[in-house]
Amino acid sequence: MENTLFTVNNVWMMICTALVFLMHLGFSLLEIGLTRQKNTINILFKNVFIISIGLVLYTLVGFNLMYPGSFIAGVVPDYFFGLFGLNMPENGLTIAYADGNYTYWTDFLFQAMFAATAATIVSGAVAERIKLGSFMIFTIIYVGLVYPIVGSWQWGGGWLSSLGNQVDEFGTVISEAGFYDFAGSTLVHSVGGWAALVAVWLLGARIGKFKKDGSPNAIPGHSMPFATAGVLILWLGWFGFNGGSVLSADPGKTSLVLVTTCLAAAAGGLSAFLVSLLKYKQYDLSMFLNGILGGLVGITAGADLMSVTDSIVIGFIAGGLIVLAVALVDKIQLDDPVGAIAVHLVCGVWGTLAVGIFGELAGWKQFGYQLIGVVSVGVFCLLFAYIIIKTLKSTVGIRVTSDEEQEGLDIHEHGMDAYPDFRLNQH
């Protein structure tokens, strides 16, 4: 019976790993759909690079940084100074590993799929004007070091995971408390969102995005069908993102997580389109789509703690925040072509704080723990993202020339067109 349960748990985790991998297709379609045709290949190239380099980096340094076993001063993983590559323990393929829920290899691959998501978030925010080489350097550093270090603070047993724990005179933990982030509203989504904020600020707006008086010009994307397909794929992939974060195939927990995840997404989409309708008097599909994503990001921190009603309320508030955040980003003249800052940063912060307001852990003390987590991760990510991107800007540069931007990155950086006119080659 134990072997059967071990196999079932492991298979479920592998299915969830495949669903999270599928999310990268969703991100790709969403980003190209909301941007212009002349930059399609550039965006696709970045997304393929992100998942490829992310897997290799997580193999070489990320996994051990994120799950080091011990820390220096509770903050810096001590593998930071040494262990590279994967080193499977003797019990890595047995029931003795991870309480019989999955093998070491499944554990690694599931976590690796999460790692690249942070850079994917930044990819959409800086689309259509960033130098490809500079973005690739940023991705290597941010995915290789920043994401796993932040993740180690909570999921790897670092200081956030023990924040508020009570211990006896012998040092034994007698009461566990502290920051909670089930599947990454902060540890994945806002990690990418903070970097996106810094990158958009240092990079500047696309040519023609803002008028002389500072008001925004709409720059429509070239394919709303692609964007819609991307969001629906992401919604499906989130069943693996959150469902797999149960870390087993436990029937009660996984089914609850899938229900809260799905309902928050639906409520987020409905809220965003309604608030947008009231504000702009239009049925805005792009707001509807981003509202769905906002609901998904918002529920991710506490998907296993919430009731049906809680999840709908959290998603509904997230959807409304999307509309307000997009308007605010435009007002302060930041150019985010896909709404990544609103979706992943604003709703990531909201979802994390919502754990202290709704669900099983709700209370002022828990809200305080959540706030500490949001602020500490925000400061760390803002600082390191600024150092990385500012250094690139001062050395190799981060922005393409105005001619390259206006003519399109596909031709200038890739020498090809995503949609060639074959009629030109007919004889």
C-alpha cells in the first residue's frame, strides 16, 4: 500500500511539473499577443532562453541555494560558498525521501519549473525595447542567484519560515508561526514584479507611448486571440502550479486548492471587466484577461487555507486592483506593455497580505508576519535588480537604438520576420 501511495503521489507531482512547464507557452502567447508584430520573434526567443537557461542554472546552483540545509546568520544559504550541481541523497528514490510523496528527481524538476517564472515576468514588462544580450545577462544573475536566495528564506527553511516560532529553554520549537506563502504570491510573482518595476523605470517608455502632456497613448497588441489563448493556458497551468504545491496527491488538499484557484481566477476576471466597464465604458478584453491572472496570483499565497467564499473575494479584489494599478502605472509614466507590474507585483502583494485577512491563519499577528515578508523580499529584490540593471545600463547598455525600436527587433536582432509575406517569393 505504501509503495502504491508513493507512486501515485510521485505521478501527480510529475503531472503538475508538466502543467507548470506548459505555463511558459502561455506566457509566450500572452506577451506576443499584447505587443506588436515586429517584435514577435524577439519575445519568443527570450521566453525559450529563459526556460532553457533557468533549468541549467537551477541544476548548477539554484536548487542547492534554495534548499541548503543550513544558513549563515539565518539569511545566507551556506551552499552559496560551495556546493554546485545536484547531489542526490542515498534515500532519494525511496519512500524515506520527502515523507514518501515524491523522489529527489521529481522534487528538483518541479522546483526548477518555478525558477524561470520570475524572469518571464520581467520579459513582458520590458518588451519591445530592451537589448537581448543585456536581458540574457540579467536573467542569468536574477534566476541563478536572487530567486533561489529569496526562496530559501521560506521554502528552504530560512529566517522567514521560522519568524514568530516559540522555542523552549532547550531550543526546541514548541509553537510554529510566521510568514506563509503556499505557492509563491511573494516568493515567485512579486520577486519578478519588483524586478519588472525597476527594469521599466530604468529602461524608459517605448517611443510614442506618452504624449507631451504625459497622457498615455494606447499601443495595441497584434493578436488578441494569441493573448486569450495564453491566459487560458496559464489558467490550466496554474492547476499544476498550486495543485503541485500541496506536495502530494492528498485528495482533500489538492481538490480544495484546485477549487480555490479556479474560483479566484474567475472572480478576478469578472471584477476586472466590471471595474473597467464602469471606469472606461468599454468591455475591455485585455483587462478581463489580466484580471484572471490577477486572481490567480492573488490566491497563490493561501490557496490551501481559503474557503470558497474567501477565494472569490480575494480574486474579486485582485481583479479590481488590476484596473487601478494599470491606470496608476500609466499615470506615473511607466510603460508596461503586458501589465506585468499590476498582475504579478500588485496582486502578489495583495495575495500575500490576504493570508492575514482571510482563511485559517487570519489575524493581526499573521498580517504582521505577511507584511514583514512582503517588505523584506521587496527591499532585497529592488536593491539587487537595481544593481544588476543599472550596471548593465552603465556598461553595455540596456536599450536598443530608436531606429531599431521603430523598425522592430525581429529584423535587427534576429534577421527574420515572424510572419513573412511568402507572396514576395513567388515567381
